Amino acid sequence: MAEGHVDRHRSRVLWLPRGAAHLEKTRGAIVNTASVSGIGGDWGMSPYNTAKGVVFNLTRALALDLGKKGIRVNAVCPSLTGPA
């Protein structure tokens, strides 16, 4: 179960650098959706924490690699929310 959860999230993010040539021409940006759960941990949520940790750290690595080309890479890391 954990592998499937991680693979699903990872595969959605890993294709993003393929558009780097276009983003370099247009001075574009990549914005990923991670979670504060990817920065820390939560009890009983290790597959989700792992998946969001992949997104969080990949975002940091891409920012280092693509920043030299003028491409901004950021992540939004929402936290728990309650009903309105």
C-alpha cells in the first residue's frame, strides 16, 4: 500500500522537469503541492508523509537545478484545516 501511495504522488511530480526548455524561454515557474506532513511526521500516516516528503525535497532540488536557468520552483505546504 505504501509503495502505491508514494508512486502515485512521485510520478505526478517527476514529469515536471521535462517542460524546463519551455519554462526557460518563458521565465516560467513550477509550483508543487506538498504538505507540512512532508516536512515532519504524523502518527499513522507514514505513506502520506513519505509521498509529501518526496514532493517537498524534489521541489528543493529542482529549485537548485533550475534556478540557474531562471525557472522558479516552489511548493505550497498546507496544514490541517477545520470546517468553516
